[in-house]
Amino acid sequence: MRQFTKIGTLGILSFAHFVVDFYSLFLPIFIPILVLQLGISYFSASLLISSATLIGAIFQSPVGYWADRHRKRVAFIAVGFLFYALGATIFGLSKGFGLLLLSSLFLGFAGATYHPQSANLIIKNFSRKGQALGIHGAGGQLGRFISPILIAYLISRLQWRLTAVIVAIPAIIAALLCWLALEEPLERGEKGFGKTITKPILVLILVLGLRTATFTGIIFFLPSFFMERTSSMNVAGLLTGIMLGAGLIAQPLGGIMGDKMSKIKIVLLSMVGISILLFLFYLILMPMMQQTILNYGALVVFLVAVGFCIFITFPIGLALSAELASGERVGSAVGAVFGGEMIISALTVPALGYIIDTYGFRTGFAFLGMLAGAGVIVTGLYYIGSKRNNLKNVKRL
């Protein structure tokens, strides 16, 4: 593929990733509104999030396998964006939990159609895979950064239902752009879906699953915590956006670092950082936020630091998944890892919602700190095991 075409493909996929990750925060930003105006509990809100997550988890790997096997990678990316638009529109029209749940299922399926296919397109076209995935990740991160700020602003100016319908427009644009401009690779995936799930893939799912569960808990309930503390949707959106903005630097840096040093070591160090930061948040910042005047300086430092630690691992996770794929099964492997992460996350989010309903936000964030600590232990064991395997391979040579 010509260099211009490669750059064009990466640019289109980075924009598409912008839209995908913009929608990844759709439900969390609306949770405070649903709690206040529809009277649902945080546990019920967590069920909406878990439903979307589980649907995405179930379909990630099968969609990746089918798209590889039948050369429908671009088609699935485009169709996924139409599901985003449909889910957002249904959300805006909903008046009860039933339609909200249907909307969540559409949004969840949409999320299953993108990452395995986009990672496959990038892996096949670039030798510096980590760097390309980092640039692609920065596009997604920009979507995450803008999403809470823009949606919160629109909700403050318009009705929340109208806001939901309006934000369906970027998905329609992305669907048309991807369908018309992306080129389907000639390679056809190999038969044998079961061969995708290997022992290294299962271990990686557990490692990245604990990271994702921690991240999901933070990103889904932090806006509600800020909304409760500041009574301002705009301030809650801005503070959340600050944390997400750190990923604009962290994701490209993580991709570059992953090409030059141990990827799993980077994941381990990031999990250590997240654990320390969450316990500092629990012990110091949350008590400070009970005061009349918020210490925004300390809060911004915390948000930037935790955002950096989380997002530096995102391109590394994709690269590790692709490296562990056997044969022409990149889409299936990436889908399996993404799906496994999402299942672990979906199992923990309702528990977190119940804890927040019953014991409050402070206990909920303590639970997240324990999840991150478990992630440190599992990732540390994985890192030690990988070093031993590398030593054995060197001795054999």
C-alpha cells in the first residue's frame, strides 16, 4: 500500500476512533440526569452500563472472526456507527427503563464492531505498530476528552433528550466516511475460531480486565460524584474532561514506549500508579472535597496523573493482543481480549453501583482501589512469568 494511502487510512481510522470513544462516555455523562429526572438508582444505572458492556463483550471476538474470515472488516465498522446513531436516538426518545435498556444494547453492539477491525487494518499496514496504534489511540482520546465537556454543555443549554438525538449525527458521518474511503485488506482470516483462545490470551484478558474494570468504575461514576459535589453539570464535565485529556499525550507515548521496551512492564507500572493514586484520593482528596471550598489544584493534579496512568496502556493492550494472535486471527484475538476485559468490567460495575447506593461514593472508590491492587498482583505475576519464559528461550538458543 502506498505511503499516502497508509497515512490516509490512519487519519480516517483516527477520526473513526474519535467518534467511537466519544460514544464510550455517552451513558456515564447522562447518569446524573437519569438519577435526578427519571428517579432511577445508581444500581439501575449500572445495569444499563453493564448491559451495553456485556453485549459488546459477547460479540467482540465473533464479529472479529467473521469479519476476518469473510473480508467484511470495513462493512462492520460502518454498520457499527449506524447502531451508535440508532442507540443514541432511542435513548433520547425513552421515557422509562425499557427503552433505556434497548438503547444500551444497541450502543453495546456498536462498540463490538470497531476495535478488532481497526486494529487489524493498522497492524497490516504499519511496521511500527505501537506508534501507529498510539496515534490512532490519540484520536479516540480526543473523543473521550471532548465528549463529557460537549455533552454536559448541550444538556445545560438544551433538553437532555434533544442532546441525545443531536449527538447521533457524528456517527452517521463516520459511517459514510468509513464505507466510502477505507479499503478492505485482501487477506482472509483462517478457519478455527476456537484456536483464537490460547492460554496467553486468557492470562492477558485477566491482566487487562482488572485494568479495564478499574478504569470503567472511575469513568462511569466520577461524573456523578462531581455532579453531587459541585451541583454543576458543566463543572462535572470539565473535571472529567481534564482526566481524559491526559490521554492525548499518554496514548502516543505509550505506543512509542511499547515499541522500545517491555509492554507488560509498562502495564505493571501503570497499575501501581493507579493503585497509589486511588488510595491517596480516598485518604486525602475525598475528605478535602467535603469542605465548603474545593481544592481544584490538587484535584486537577490527581485527575491528570490517573488519566495518564490509565491511558498509556491502551495502545499497548492492542499491540499485545495482536502479537499473541496465531496466523490470520488478529481480529479474533483482539476481539477476544476486548470482550474478556469487558466481561470482567461488566461484572464489577453493578457491584460498584450497589456499594455507592448503600455506602456512598467514598466506599465505592475504596473498592476501586482494591481492584487496582488486585491488578498489580496479577500483572506482576504475569511479568515475572514472561521474564522466566524469555530466559528459557535464550538458554535454548
